[in-house]
Amino acid sequence: MIKEITIGQYFPGNSLVHRLDARIKLILTFVFIVAIFICKNFLSLGLVALVLLFGILVSRISITTILKGLKAIILIIIVTSLLQVFYNKQGDMLFEWRFIHITSKGLMLAGFTSLRIIILVITGSMLTYTTSPTILTDAIERLFSPLNKIKVDVHVLAMMMTIALRFIPILIEEIDKIMSAQKARGAVFDEGGLIKRSKALMTVVVPLFVNSFRRAYELSFSMECRCYRGGEGRTRLREMKIGILDVFAIIFMAALISSIILLNIYFVSVI
């Protein structure tokens, strides 16, 4: 189950989404996230979902891979939905018992919030699915290069962010290996009460921390052996250039934002 989580992985390809300039992809991802949060009804959020589905189909990323990436947030979605259902008192009362209040408005908000979280996670995942860590580092560094004027080491910050993203699938794989090894030694993770399960998970947490520090040390040692000295004076294999495809993507995003604003104005708001 753990090893099926795909957040942070990169899937090489030659689709239109893969070929977009990484800087444009970063900006458009940020704008798309803003678009998700300015949606006020199901029509505008549905439009965002359709655009995201179109992006997934164009990128040729498997739907199964996308769904696997959602496994990590199932608990967050369930808890958020239950809070909206039980504690929202607006709208027609459908069921009431002690502190539990189920209303029509609460059910609508639960569905709206869950859909928003799912779209948000998939949007962030699509960036890493279609952009290699090296190119993503270069894009972050170039976008934030003006901060160098105030003595901020942008290259180091970009490198840290990219390494953190890259380590997500590595740590997930490490957890799966440790859990398999502990099960072979007789450990049980899915039986007993909360305290018993917590104690069983400690046999995973401690080796995971040890291995994480070991990997971090090996990475730093490898960088030192290759004479890594930061971004100053370094050249790049591929120079980033904004092309006609990027211009069309920007125009498309502007049209999406305009459509969302119109839908928010002319249709009933859910939130």
C-alpha cells in the first residue's frame, strides 16, 4: 500500500505538458491553485476539474497513477468532510443528535471541500509528474533570482526544495522495505488498539530516521566529492526558452480565470 503512493515522482515523457517551459509550469500551477480557491460554486469548480482532466489526458499520465497519489490524503478528506457535515448548522436540518448536526448545506460543503482538496493535490502532483527534479530546480532558481540582490542564496533554497520533493518517493519505498522486514520478524501493524499499533509503528519510525540521516550524509558526501560549490559559475545543459506553446498556455489560463469569475458572479455560491 505504501509503495503505491506516487507523490513526488517524475514520469518522463514528450507530451505537450512535459514540453512546457518549467518556469511557466510553476507560475501556471500557482495560478491554477489560486483558481481552485476562488471557486465559489460547483459549476466553477467543475470547470476547473474538467481543465485538470484535460491536462492529465494531454500529459499521458495514467489515471491509475493519479488515483494512487490520492491514497495519502484519504484520511484528510474524510476528516474534513465529517467536520463540515456534523458541525455546519446552515441550510435545512436533515438529522440532529446531540452535537451532530447534518444539514443540506453541510453535505454540499463536504462535497465541495473534498473535491477542492482532491483537485489541489492532483494539481501539485502533476507538476512533479511532468517536470524532472533538475529542471524544476533551475526553474525555481531563475524565478527567484531577483532575491540574490538582497543576499539570498536562491540556488541553495531551490536545491533544498527539489531534494525534499525527490526524497518523498525514496522515503515511501524505504518505509515499505522496513515494514516488510519487520513483518518477516513477526511484527503486526494492523491489529490491536491505538496504543498497540503506535508501539508497533515505532519499529518503523526509528530505522526510518536512521536511514534518512544516512542517506542525507551520503548525498552530501557525494556532492563534496564532485566538488559541488553552489550555483555560482555553473552552466546548464539545456537553456530555458519560452515558446509559442507557453504563450497559448498562458492565454488558456487567463480565459479559465475569467470564466471562473463570471460563473461566481452569475450563479449561486456554495461557500
